[in-house]
Amino acid sequence: NAGVTQTPKFQVLKTGQSMTLQCAQDMNHEYMSWYRQDPGMGLRLIHYSVGAGITDQGEVPNGYNVSRSTTEDFPLRLLSAAPSQTSVYFCATSGSSGANVLTFGAGSRLTVL
Amino acid sequence: AQRVTQPEKLLSVFKGAPVELKCNYSYSGSPELFWYVQYSRQRLQLLLRHISRESIKGFTADLNKGETSFHLKKPFAQEEDSAMYYCALRGSGNTGKLIFGQGTTLQVKP
């Protein structure tokens, strides 16, 4: 039982490059979300999903795209990376019976040069 | 606006001293609050939530609606309590959206 798996753990990009951060869960949780963690800013919600085919924007969605074609996967796409997107990204999931008890992935550290 | 404020970036105490990590919130409605913790080289995890009114690892937190606060307290800090602590507020709806504070690093010195 892996829980929430994020890949890659580390990534370095050049400005303008694109990439996808992967998030997979095996807990059959309905809700999935992406947060970014920055010093002094805490965790900020980027995008979230309440089920397959349904996504919505969080607090800081600009520059990021998401899709949810299956219950298990919730990839986060950076279309044209910018230095301001240097951060640690966390995927989190929860089920409808405990919607606000989040299970987090290990995080993905992204550096944009 | 929904907001969570943790005024201290770093709280440093000696082992055995009392600890209070401050959290204030802004929310119109009935708030639901949480404390999450991230120990070194571990994942973020739930520490406690106000609706459970429980003590976890010796920590307690009481919701004070008058002062809009949810401070985390422990009477005697241990070195293993050293971690980053986040206060969080349930966002609109009940769909796993949380609003987090800026985080407080607790450092417990021997």
C-alpha cells in the first residue's frame, strides 16, 4: 500500500521548459490537490479535484494545468516554467468520509533556472 | 476573506519548557481547524483537529471563537517535537481544500 506517490523527487528546469509532476494514489480517495510550499508563505493551494473529470483552481493556479482522467492520478503540468515556480510541490488526497484529513505525498522539489 | 496567520516563523525552547504555537484565523461561518506537522525527512501529517478535542503526543489545541485563535500547546517540550507546524482552516465546501498558515518551526534544545 504505497499511499500517495509523487515523481520526480527533484527536478531542475530552464526557464521556458515544460514538465509534468506526477501524483498517484492507491487509497481510492475522491479528493486530490496540489500545494506549493515556499518559505514564509506556508502551503498554498494550486489546483484541486473532487473526482475524475472534475478540477478547479485554488489560490495560485497561474502557470499550472491539471487534469483528472482517473481516480488514481492527478498530474500537475508546468507549461512554460518560470523562476517564480521554484518551490516544493505536494500532492495531497482525502476521502469523502474524512475530507479534511489530508494524506500527503513526499514532495517534489523543483528548481527553475 | 479566509485566512490563517501564524505570527512566529521560529520558536525555540529548551527541553521541558512549555510550548505555545500561535494560530489566528479569519473565517465567516463555523470554522474547522487543524494542526499539521512535518518532522525532518517525513511527510506532512495531521497532528490534531479541533472537532476531535483530543491530545496527541501531549499536544492540545482549543478553538477560541471570541479571539479567533487555535493555539497549539504542550506543557513540557521534548526534543522529538522539533518540526515544522502548520495551522490549517477548512476552505469553502467540504472537499479537502485547506487554507494553511505560514508555518512555525519549533526547535527544542537539549
